[in-house]
Amino acid sequence: MRTTRITEEERAKAFAPTRKPEVTERQQLDVRYHVEDFAVEDRPRRFLEAFAAILRHSNYRFALDHFIRMSAKCSRCSTQCQVYQATGDPEDIPCKRSELLLSVYRRHFTLAGSVRGRILGTGHLTDEKIQEMAESFWNCTACRRCSMECPVGIDHALITHLGRYILSEIGIAPRALVVSTREQLEGKTGNTSAVPVPALVDTLEFLEEDMEEEKHVAIKFPIDKEGAEFVFFPAVSDFLMEAESLMGIAAVFTATGDSWTIGTGYFDGINYGLFYSDRILERVVTKVSDETKRLKGEKVLIGECGHASRSAKYFLPVHCGGKDALPVYNIMEYTYQAWKAGKLKLQPNAIPERVTYHDPCNIARQKWILEQPRELLKAICADYVEMTPNREDNICCGGGGGTVSIDEIRPYRTAVGGKAKADQIRATGAKYIVAPCANCKKQLRELVEDQGIDAEIVGLHDLLYKAIIFPDHMIQPAVPADAEDEDNPAAEPVKPDSAGSADE
Amino acid sequence: MATFEWEDVKIEVDEDGFMEEPDQWNERVALALASTEGVDELTEEHWKLINYLRDYYQKYGIAPMIRKLCKETGFPLKKVYELFPSGPAKGACKVAGLAKPTGCV
């Protein structure tokens, strides 16, 4: 990766304080994200207690023991870290970041480390170190490119995750995430964006009307249908932000005829626990499993969202039944399989503009979903181009690891975290950036706005919606404009490829 | 939480400047909040958007989907950004006295 150092001007903007000095004083914490008030006394002791409790009730010890033995601090990871490449700050080198927590582990939780520390009277955890961790761990986008480069296999993103988890247990976590998960787990609406069920139903009915108008096909969002094959969980924010993605998904199911449903008991795929707390991760993923079982559904279907997909795919088996856990699919896997099986017909060259694809880290790094969206895009786009690097080597949007929800650090995200991505997007000259992830979509929209790039961020299904060819029997006769047209033989069924609205 | 004062208006706002108690919203409050968004004057078009948001919020307890907002008010998204430079969620909703949107919004 070539160096993408930011300018001094960008640096000043990205690192400008975002909090009032009195808040920093009161919380004795100097970070750029907002934190709800928490007990400031005796922080090191409480940090160590939380760390000890987590070690006792998890498998982290095995990983940490391995990491402290193997860590050579060779800094090869720095060549892959887009944050370090932008800031040039040694504090941002991934193995330096990991060392913040590994040093605490070595000093307080290994025999050799604690004996040496006691004899020399050094290395014990201080408030300053907690301050450093609170800042450093949230500068990382958890994209895991560093782990790919590490010659000894240290998973820096896992260490960052654990660090954030311990910090959250003593009250230090971005308020944006804490407020959202509190509503999801304890609030009246039970989802991160606080969407009440009547608003959900109103939204879906509105979209159904729009689709009927545009496609002349009765495309429905089945609600609370028991026994459906797929129970659908998009990032709940899609119900506010991503009309076209949802319409595309409903259109795909209408065309294939497979059964799916959205449950009113729970309809949010978002799981911020993946970013900062295993405890929350477990509780949220359990909600997904419970709702699917309540509706007697066979499979969990996650919408266009990277972290939602990864948290369900990998943690539903961990927390909800092991080998008997419900199978988890991402919507792109379903659509691809349906297209390959001939259940879905797509119009070639339906999208004349140049299109490129952004791989969300959470589904690409482990090579889970790489080719399916590409093949679908090549089937419908006249001018498809790749970003470089791509697939499992992709560059993060710059808002990964939950940072995208923290609005107060937007200047940091778009100047530092997203710097490399902005260069990549510019180089493609694409009109549409397909980013099948609610996190990536939000970040990339802010990125192109702040970096002055003329590109539109869309989901995969936004474009598929324009290209789906419905079977003739589904297409309804055009509604006559007025009574005089009733006997007009011209009122024939409108096919999607001839319907002007399809390209709007 | 902080107290925000503008002329005769005095309200409680969060760190992002959103109202803590949306029930206390009135047209003077809208003017006060607009001043924090770089909007000095609320035109008829601003009010159309604000009133639609408030009606929907009072009925459903949340802001409408952006596509619905655009369709029902007749303003394309670009126009919404012209009216409220921070956009529908962070700008228009704030002036309409809605709580700060949470999650990936």
C-alpha cells in the first residue's frame, strides 16, 4: 500500500477536540468520543478486576498467552494499517496498540511478569495507561488487515476488541454505541434505531406502494409469517435510510417465490457487541435466534450489513445451540444462489454507468463473501471496475469497528480512517460505489462528501432492483389513466425493460 | 446534558445539541435550534419539512424513512440538504425537536 500521509491541515481538523473541557475534567478522560459519566475513582483496580473476571469466564487466556510469547513487535503490520499510513504516528502501529493491553496482561496475569514487576516495582497499571488505551483502541477501525500481515499470527483486532470490552465494563465506551444497545436490549422498541412496530409497518406499506407503482408487480414484505424459510434481519437503520436496498431484496423474493418474513418481535440485525462487548454480543445474537424460532423459521437471513452478518454467522453457533444452531445466510448469498439456480432473471447492461464494489471487511477478510456480488454486478452492469486492492485484501471504508456510529469523530473518520479509501474510489472514476453494508454506506457517504468525490453510494440490491426481470404472469395490467381508457386495448401489461421508471 | 440559550429560549440539549425533552418544542425553539445548524431564517419550505417531521414523529414516535420524507414533502434529497446542510437526520430532525437518531443512522 502506498503511503497516504495526511496534511497538517487535515491533521488539525481530524484531531480537534470534540468535548467540552469541563467534561474531560469531570471524567478525567481525554478522548474524542462522548462517554456517559462513570465512576472515575480507583480506575486501575476496577480495570484489573474486570480483566480478571473476563479471563476467568472466557478463552482469551489461551490467545493472550500465545500472543505474549510470539509478539516480536516487528511492525510489519504498519505497512497494512491505513490509520498508521495516514497519521504516521508510531502509537498507531497495530503491534504498538496491542502492546498496551499485552503489557497489562504480562505484568498482572502471568507469574513471571508479576514477580518481575513486584521486585522492580514497575509496570503496574496506571490511570495514564487506561487513558492511552481509551484513546488508542477507538482509533482503530478493526479492519484486521494487520492480522493478515503478521508473520506470527497475532490478531491485533481481537486484542483491540478485548481492550474495548474491558474498558466498557468500567464505563468507558462511546455513548453512541451504549445508547443504541441499551435501547436494543432494554428499551421499548428493542432495536438500535428505536423504530416502533407501527412505524415499521407504515414504512413497509409505503415501499410496497412505491414498488407497485414502479414495477407493476405486487411486491410484498411478509410480516410475521410463520414457517417461512428465511427470517430477515437487516440493519434496522435500513428502514430509515436504505429504501432501495429493501425494495431490491423484496423484489428478489417476489421473483424467486421463496418464502421469507420480517418478524415484529425483533427485526434488527445490528450487533454492536461485536465491536466492544462479548456480553452484549451474546444477548443480541440470542434475540435473533429467539425471534427466528418464535416464527418457526428455518434460516436466519441477514441483510446488507457486514458486521451484522459476521456476528450472526460466527456467534450464533457459539451462543445459541452449537451444531444445532440455526443456519445463517447473508442476503447476497441467497440472491446469488437463486440467480445461479435460474430462479432469478436479470437484465444485462441494465446499469450503464461505471460501477465498482467495496468489500465490507467483516464479510471479506475471512473470504466469506467475495465473488457472489461481483458476479451479480457483472451480470447487470455495462462498465464494472475493481478497486485495488480488493477482496480479502480490501481497504476498510474507514468507519469500521463501530466508529461510524460516533458522529463526533466524523472529521477523524473521513480524514484519517477513510483517507486510503478515498484515494481508491477516486482512482476508479466510478459513478456507483456498491457497498453492501449499513456501516460502510454511512461512512462512504460522509467520506465522498468531505473529500469532494462525485460518486453515489448504493447497496447491491439497489442496482439489482433496476435489473430484475419479473415473470410475465406477475406483471399487472397498467391501470388506465382515466375512465375513457377502459376499453383501450393499448393498456397492455408493462414489462420492466420497457417501463421508463425502471431506470429512474 | 447542557442548557442552550438563544434570545428568550432556554432548553436542555445533549452533547450534539439535540433536545432532551422534545415535548417542550415550539416554533421559537425551532428558530433557536436552526441557528445552531447555520440556518438563519426558516422559510415556508423549512416549515413544510419541519411540520411533516413533527406530525410523523407524533404519530409514530420516530422520524420517517428518508424516501418517504422526500416523497411526501416533494423535496428531493438534494433540496433537503440545501434547506438543512447537515441533512435530514442530523439537521432537519434536530430543528424539528426530535431526539438524536441512534444506531447506524
